[in-house]
Amino acid sequence: MVQSLSLQSLPWMMTISSHYWALCKSHGYVIDYVFQFYAYDQGTTVSQFMDYFKTQSSNYNGGKVLVSFISHGSGRLSPDDDFFTACHRLRSQKQLHGIFVWSADDSKANGFRYEKQSQALLAIPH
């Protein structure tokens, strides 16, 4: 029997998402957070990102979805682009539950710049 699961990864690949949805449906009461992984399409806009977030939030009803990015800057909506714009929008809607950053190896090389920016954003009082 599952006692507690604090964090669940959330895949964007539709071929395996159903397994994660099933896990959340049967054990959602013990899952605190799921994180929105960064495997969506290259060139994703803020509007598309917001739509992906809304879709995944509804798929994981009751789970708090964390946004995420890859710290070396590659990927879909990077921190050098409009990732933090999307975060500010989610925050204004009281939907920003946290930010998951991948990976510490890359972050160390840039002085944890994006983690610091994430923490500053999350620390702003509502």
C-alpha cells in the first residue's frame, strides 16, 4: 500500500502518459506534486506553455503541477526566453506551485542563476 509520494514526474509523451494518469487516479490522495517535464515542442510560446499547463493540471486533478526547465538553456521554453514570463502569469493566477529545475550539473556552471531567479519569484508575497 502506498503511504506517501511527494513528487511524481509527469511525461509529455502521450504513449506513456496514461500510466501516470492511472497512478494519479488511484493514488492521487498521496501525491503532493507532479512536475511538468520539458519534452514539449521546440519553439513553444508562452500561450502554448500556458495551455500545456492547463491541460496537465486537469489531467492530474488534485495534484499541484510544478513547471520545469532545463538549466543549460536548451529545450522548449527556456529561462533565457519567456519561461519566467509564463511563471509570472501562472503566479498572478495563483497556479504557480513551484519550479523544478533540471539539472544541478549545468546549474553549477552558471552559478545557479536560474535557481536564484526562481527562488526570488517564488518568495514574492501574494
